[in-house]
Amino acid sequence: MSREEPVRSGRKMGRPRAGQERLNRERILEAALRIVDEEGMEALSMRRLGAELGVDPMSVYRHLPGKEAVVSGLVEQVFSEMRLPPSGGATWQERVRAWATAYVELARSHPNLVLRIVSDAAAVSDAMLQVSEPLYAALWDAGLPPREAALAAGTVVDFVHGHALSEESSSTPDDAAPVEDSAFERDMLARLEAQPAESFPTMLRVFRVLAEDATDMNRHPVFDGSLDVLLAGIEAMTYDNAG
Amino acid sequence: MSREEPVRSGRKMGRPRAGQERLNRERILEAALRIVDEEGMEALSMRRLGAELGVDPMSVYRHLPGKEAVVSGLVEQVFSEMRLPPSGGATWQERVRAWATAYVELARSHPNLVLRIVSDAAAVSDAMLQVSEPLYAALWDAGLPPREAALAAGTVVDFVHGHALSEESSSTPDDAAPVEDSAFERDMLARLEAQPAESFPTMLRVFRVLAEDATDMNRHPVFDGSLDVLLAGIEAMTYDNAG
DNA sequence: ACCTGAACACCGTTCAAGT
DNA sequence: ACCTGAACACCGTTCAAGT
């Protein structure tokens, strides 16, 4: 986390003045992330941030030019947390899957930041670029030429963004009992049945089955299932290219 | 647009009091959408909205309970604009493609609202539900069983959301000359070359080729290309199911 | 030179006071 | 009964005034 800052435990290099550490970018982002993770994006204000740090709200401007910079810094920091498992001996499919999974889990671990993560990443932030190489490498090793590799990578990234968004906005706000199996499906069915009869015949058919079927389909398997679809589609591209 | 309201031109049923139409939900949302489309989400405030309508800001609360309701109303209204081409005689693939295209174009026509569209839709707004039946119908006709149809639909929706987001945040803010071909690719290349040498060997290889290649690859074809990937993946599911 | 905090120009929303 | 607008409790940020 810290690089060459005074270490909290070791307190060498003179005791921190007035009994508390000096303000710096890292400490600010740490406090901001704590606020956002625990209380949500709308709780983050420069004034609240100052209070959290025990300093004048304006002091933050010494280290970051404004609120927007604080939030971008947060996104950047969260991206730097993304860790891929070692890819030794894995197939390109396994590597694409591992990448997408690591990315969606990064989003899951900061649900209140998801909206900003997917927006900033879509604007091709440097943070996103830092993290993308293993995805491109896997697709390259699949034998895809440059244009197809970029297309496949974009497809995977777009899907993960959309999926992270859908998980976030359908998640229980951290209180309440863990969501039951097929709660989503039963909610959809209820909504559908509240509509004028037979406006949505297919969806009704689909969700009637899914709401009954109480297999342990929580939301992770649907992410994996979608990745199956994407990987099959990408595989089809490799045949096109070989044949 | 209006259903049984006093028509602006015909001015039957008594002239509007004080020379202007009475306030209603529809007129409020109309004004709000104008503000958002022309000046962006951050320009929308209850006070600004009141000014746009020539009424006291508080009058809006008579018709909508708060700002959040105004924005949801906006999303709802935009969804109701989605129009699919008639699907007569089309294959299921063509119908899925037509659905995804109509959806992304809806997002394109309100770029400043995209973030809210994809968030609200991900929360399964009623508006989204209204619009989804043709997608499910196409996938059902592809021969997919309920679970697979729902999975495929979710994959398509998540991808479209992510893609709409990526188009929005990389779009020119409406001023400036139309973006040149491969501007994105050349921007990526510049970013990559600014990084420490060979940190990103694969991306460098990929974007060196794409930045050179000045074919007319604007951004629409990449959406179509991604849909090819998705459709190929979904097709693979139908074989699994048949075989 | 550095930092602070008062002040500015906004917010969304409540609610008492007016008609 | 209906509507208004003053007021409340916030914002992000500027900048003059202090040390």
C-alpha cells in the first residue's frame, strides 16, 4: 500500500506532528474508499471527507484538484487491486475466463463504485489499460488476428461491464437475509403476472419454469454461463480464420 | 405524445389560464429531457426545471415526488420510444440483432441519459420488461429451453449495456469535427507507446496494426461484430440442446 | 509561502404562511 | 384546498485574509 511513506507501526523519522500522520493522496483515497464502501457514493462529499480525516475540508485540495479527481483516484486505486491467478499451462479459454472473473470480482468488492468503474473504464482509463494485456494475450494465443482480437476483447469487456452493473443494482443493500434461490426469477414472474394477460407470452413461459425450478442457481453461475456463450462465439471466430 | 390533453394549436376547451398550458407530468418530463439532452445530466436541477417551464420550482412536486422520480420518468419515457422493425419472416438471429440494434440506438439518441438507462434497466425496471418480450420470443424460437433462453437474453442485455456505456464515454461531446477513422485505435497506440517499453507487448502488436489500417471502421461495425460473436455463441447452445 | 475558513453560488426538499 | 416561496441543511469551490 504505502511505498516510502512513514510506516504506521515503526514510527521512525520523527513522530507525526500533532499526534497524527500528515495528509497525503494515499490517506485521502483510503478514507474516501472507506466512506464509499460503507455508506455509498452519495455520502462522499469534500466536507465529509475532511471530517473523516480530521482536517479542514479545503486541505484535501492541496493533494487532489477536486472531487472528480478524488473519485477517479478511487477507481484507479481499485483497478490496481485486480489480481489474476498465474496463467501457466492454462488454455486461452481458461485465461479469458479467469480475466473476466477477476474483473467482475473487483467490481463485486466495491459495489458502490461500480457505476464509476464501468464509466471510467469505458473511457479507456489508464487503469483499464494497465489491466488489459493478459486478456489480449489470451486472445492472441487463440490465434485471432489483430482486428478480431480487439473485437473479442471489446466484447468481453462490454459484457463484464454490463453484467457488473446488473449484479450491483439487483443486490441486497447489505442488510436483510441472503437472497433466496430464484428470488430474481420469482420477482420477474410476479411482475409479469401483474401485467395485462398474455402481453408477454414468452417471458411468462420462461419465468414460470424458472421460478418453479428451485435449483441452486444463484447469480455466479449465470456469469459463467454467459462466458460460455462468449467463449463459444470467440471460438467460432478462430475457425473462420483458420478455414 | 399527448393523449387527451388540450392540443397546443387547436386551443379548444377554454384558453389555458394566464396564457400558458397547465403543468402536468408529460410537460415536465418533456422539459427535463430537453435539458438533459442539450446540456447534460448535471444541468438538470429542480430549480432549472422550474425555470425551463416558467413555474415555481416547487410546482413540479405536485406532479412528481422528487428529482429521482423525474429521472426515472425520463428513463421510462425513453424506453417507450423503442421501436422494433416488423419481424415477419426474419430468422431468430436477425430478430436478436434487430432487438439489440434498436436498444443501442435508443441509448445513442440520449447519450446523456445512458448511465441512468443502463442502471435502471439493470434493476429490471418495468420499462425494460415492457421491451424484452421480442428478445425472449426470438430466443425461444431458436429452440432454447427456458433456462438457456434467459441466460442468452441476459448475456445480450448485459453486453448492450456495456457497449452503450463505452460508446457514450468515448463520444465527442457533440462539438468538434466528426471523429476520424481509427482515431480510437491511434489514441490507444499513443497511450501504449507512452508506457514503459514492452509492458504491453500484445496490445502494442494489436494496436500498431489497427492504427495503420485506415479502413472505414467507425464504431457501428464493432457493435455488429460483437453481435456476430454473441450469436455464434448462442447458436452453439442450440446445437448442445438438439444433440 | 503556506494554509485556513468565510463566503459564493449553487443544490433538493420541508413546511409555515399566504391566498 | 391549493399553492407559494422562505428557509433549512446541505453541496463544491474560490479567494481574501490571516499566520
